Amino acid sequence: MDVSPNLSFVDIGALSAFLISIGSYHQDLVFIPQSKLQDGTMLLYHYTDLSGLIGVVEKHDLWLTHSRYSNDDEEMTHGLSVVKGVMEAAVKDGTYDSTYLTELTRLTSEPEGVYICCFCEKDNLLSQWRGYGANGAGVSLQFAAKQFADVAGPDNSHGLLRFWKVFYGQPTQKQIVETAISNYAPALNPGKTVAELARQAADAIRFFIPTFKNSDFAEENEWRLLFTPAPNATVKPHFRVGRSMLMPYYSLRELIGVGLPTLPIQKVTVGPGAHKRINAASVKALLEQNGYPGIVEISDTPYRG
């Protein structure tokens, strides 16, 4: 399987203009609506197991896993399905240039090689403990979201790294795709070729596909750190074994170098488990030993092992 993107790389200028036009843009490609901020800080939570915690804290690193290997098999096909439905409706409507729509359909019909690391707005979520805390081995790491602005943005030399909110409602998802189609329509952009406009529209649509998720998961209020490798990226993916598969992933530390000496971890919550109290003591020691605040909480969710 080819784990690198096989499409042309992103036109940042055109993409930024589109993001501004739909009110979904931050200059650092870190999308944080002001209504979500409290005292200038938005806190998000990354769930993992104890082995994952050790890697994160000791190596000051997070792993961004290829989207096709996510926990939910429908994860990326949902976004592609939304795009397919909108494209088919646009073809049937007949408003837009047929050559433009044909090329745009071709460019958006296959999943992109995007890598993701997931966060939730809520701590102590039972659904996340079930997914990541098998046998009482789960923790959640609290992050200061805005500090990801130090590593995300269009100036990463290895590709496009951005931090974005997940959209769950299909009406919103469809509207974003419809707006991208209309924004780059040939009739509204004289002087540009159909091929160029289709590519720019595809950039905008592909930017959002990994932020589209089924509304059944809305309670997670998920955010994603997303990486799309450039065709000439010198950093290559690693591989690990997970859920009976060989899973490609990128190291955030390799992508950003020394730009962020430590991760913006604020505290760690130890999930439900038979040994959660003694686990909390060792987690606190691990954090302090590696330069992080030793702030540790224990989930009050009852353990059923």
C-alpha cells in the first residue's frame, strides 16, 4: 500500500482564502473559535494507554497515525461519502461546468494519505476509557490547545500540519463541500484554467474530509492534529503493530524538530482500573522526572474488570 499522498500538494494561498471566506481560519492553521476559549486557554484531552503515556512523556512526542488505520473503519469513508453525494447532486443540477466537475470528482474520489492524532474536549469520557483503557491501563493527557500553534501551520518543511475541529453535522459538512465547489467555479474565476480551479477546489475539500465524522460520535467533541506529507518530504513514516495490523505513523517530534522542547501537557488523569491509585503515584513520578507538572488526577468512574 502506498502510504504517501498521490495528489498534487496544497496551494496554501488559495486554501487560506477559502478558509477565510467560510469563517473557518486561523493564521496558524489552528482553528479555535473564540467562544470556546476561557481565560485565553482551551483544554483538550488525548487518551492513551500506559505504554503510550511513557512514549509521549519520555520522548516528548505524539504519533500521528494514517487515517485508514483508525479505530473506526467508517472514519474516513464517511467524509468521502459526503463529498460523493454532494458531487453527484452538483452534476445532476447542471449549474457548473461539466469538465470542472469531472476533474474535481476525480481528485476527491480517493482517500488522501493524511495522518491524525485525536483529542477530545471532555475529560473522563467512558467511551474513551473503553477504547483506550483496556484492563484499567488508560490515561488522558490534558493539553493547552493554543500551544499547538507553535508547531502547526503551512511553513512545515515536510508537509501541511494543522490542528482543526471535527464537524459532525451532515448539513454543515455538505455546506462546506458545496461552498468549495461554487467558490472555484470557472464562471466566477475568469482567467484561470479549469484544471487549476478543480485542483484548488480539491485542496479545500481534501483539507476538510478528515474533519468530517458521523454524528453518532458527537459526544467526543473531537479535535485533530492532521498531517499531509509533501511529495518530497524527507521525513518518512514509521510502522507499528496495532489491532492485528501494521500501522504507518509519523512522529510529531520528527516533524517539528526542536521547535517545541516539551509538549503542552497540563495534567494527566488516570482512568478507571483496579490499580488506579498506585498508578497515579508512578504517573506523577514519570511526569516530574521528564520535566512536566506532576499534576495527576484519578477518574471517579467505577471500575468493572
